Amino acid sequence: MMQQVIFRASHACGSCAPHVYTPTGTWTEDLNALIREERLARWRGEMSGVLADSKQDSEKAVISFRLIDWSLAVVAVVFVAFLVLIGMYYTGSAESSESVIISELAAARPDTSAPALVIGSLVYIENVPLFSQHPRWPTGCEVVSLAKLAGFYGVHKSVDEWIELLPQGPLVWRNGRLHGPDPREMFAGSPHSRQSFGVYHQPLLRMLEPYFGARIINMTKRPWEEYEAMVRAGNPVAVWGTISNLPVRRTDSWVTPQGEVVHWNGNQHVMLLVGFSETSVLVNDPWTGTLRRFDKNAFKQRWKALGRQGIAIGPE
């Protein structure tokens, strides 16, 4: 009798093959094997798609992380550059640091017949007192320079003692305008206050007179060559310039009791000129309390813009 073959399909989802029930026979084994292979092939295809998608996602994630890394690097570089610029304002764009300058001077053989140390084209005055105006006298560069200048010649008063001799006038707002003293007559504000301005050379000349008399030399309006001659002769010169040799910038103004308007340069600064070469100047700088080297041409431009003001003390 011929065997009867019965196929019975079960209901399943579309991704599954029907179950086949057959009597025993070798062809059924082959059929089931084909079904298993088809299922395996589909599974492999699906997994390959998943892996490909995962690989693409991973590559996109790597690219995203790399972009983030580059963005952070750019931000870091910009931030460091900003800090460098801020630092340049407060520490200055001097051509050489104090340690480099001092090491150069220490290695030199001074000409004992000259009042100032000479190293090639560089002329330098040694042993000028060196200290900073910060933090006690934030706007007191003029009186700090005066104390250094007087101390070099043996008059050893503290900065605060000199400030007691310094005429000072308050700054007040009245009728919508700032009112204050004439800086040719007195200090505008207080050297102890950050909210103050400063003073010109005239009051400092009067402060020095009881101690040095006729030895005081008003260098204001004199040619630059006389400043260098003073330094070569061994005499430091108090010079009106700018903080860190930056360009002159006008920032504030006020009305004096005489009705005149004072236009103040915000980065005005007084230092001691203690050396020079063909291309640079050396200054004893109260702003940093260090010896600093600046470009000579730029320094002279600032000095001229601020009225070519200067004070020196001659030999006995």
C-alpha cells in the first residue's frame, strides 16, 4: 500500500518557516536541513545589517568625539592666548627678563674709569634701589620712583614718609562732572588708592629741594640726548612714560578749581631710566619691581606724548 503523505502547516509570524510533519523518509531530512539553512542565512543577514549599522554609528561617534576634542583644543588655545595678552599688560612686553639682564651684567667687566657700567653699546647704572609699588601704593609710581632716586643719593626715607610730604587733592563728582586738583600742583587722589590718578613733575621737584637744593635738575622738555648723557655720567633719571611701554591712551578727565579741564592718560607711569643701548632702554620699574628692557624708539614716543617730563639729581 502506498504511504500517505500529510502536510500540516502551523500559523506563525511571517519571519518563521512553517513546521512540516511528515512520515519518515530521507527527502524530509533534506527539506528540514534546507529550512534550517534558510533560517540561519536570514539570521546572518539580519545580524550583518545590525553590525554594519553599529559600525557606522561607532564611526560617527568617533568623528563626533574627534570634533569635540579639536573644538576643546581650539578653545584652550584661545584661552591661553587671552591669558598671555592679559599677562603682557601687567608684566610688560620687555625684550629681556630681569634675570637675563642681571646675568649679562654680572658676567661683564666694568670700565672702572666710567661712572656707569659699560658693556659694548649698553650703558647701565648699578645699585639703584629696586622694589615694587604693589600692593601698598597701587597708583604711587611717581613717589616710589622719587624714593628710589633719593635713596640712590643717600636720602633714605620710606615711601610713606615721602607721601606725607606729597600734596594731595580729592576727586569728587559734582553736577555730573568729576572735579579734582591740577596735577601740576598736587597728586589727584591718593597713592594708596586704586581709584586715583597721579601727579606731574612739578610737585616732586619741590619735595626734593630741601634735600638736594641746586643739585636738582628739571629734565622736562630737554632733548633725549641729555637724558642719555645723565645716565652715562651715573645719574638715574625719573621719566614719565607708560605701563609696560604700551601706547598712550586717554581715559579720564576732570575740572580743576581754576576751571581748567585735565585730560588724563590712563596708563601713564613713572620709572627710573638707568641704562640704554643703541636700540633699547633699561628702566627700574616700580610696576613690577624689576629691571626691564624696552624698545628705545617706542619708549621715546611715549615720553614725548606725555610732555617729555623728567627729573634728575646731579653730582655734589
